[in-house]
Amino acid sequence: MKINWRMITGIIIVLTIIILIGYDILIDAEGGVATTISRVTIETSIENHVIPAAAGVLCGHLFILKRNNKWYWLGIIFLIGVGIFKMITAHNGVVNPIFPFLLGLGLGGLVWYQRDVPVIDDYGKD
């Protein structure tokens, strides 16, 4: 019998999301908003830009399809450019975590993009 790895992967993704949401609701009820995943993540991300950048790289990998057209390249250049520019020009050294995320999103889409997605192979053609 052949194992259906695609189905197992889908089940793991759905279960992980359900567990994280359930955990977040539970700790919000028990420990207050300061202990939730979102609060800990945002507070840590303000201090450590690696976290939103890594999340951006992962999202770039998951959701950006490489296309050899001007819109793909303009989008990648825009994401990386905005991320770098805002991190360099941060006011008093404080950077909103969205900018390292955008930098990571562009880098993830550039170096770790999705390829050979047959369902939408014609998407984005000029």
C-alpha cells in the first residue's frame, strides 16, 4: 500500500493550525493577553528582527511563484527595497516588524520560491 504523503501533509498543516489557535485561546483565557502567541511574537519581533524576517522568508517560499516576467521582478525588488530602506532609516533604531518581514518575503520569493505548480502554470504570463 502506497502512503499518500500529500494527504498526510495537509492533515498535519490543518492540525497544527487548530492546535495553535486552541492553545492561544486557552492561554488568553488563563494567563491573559500578555501570554498569547501573537503578543509574545510581536514583542520579541520588535527586539529581534530575525523572527519577522524568517517568517517573511517562509511566507515567500509558501506563497510566491517564480515567474520570468516584469511583475514578478518588480514585486521582488519592491519588497526587498522597502524592507532594507525602512530598516536603514529607522527612527531612533526602532523598526516596525513589518519591514524585516517584507525583506524576508522578497528574499524568500527570490531564493526559495515555489516552482512547477501545474495547476496555475499560466498565471501571471505577460
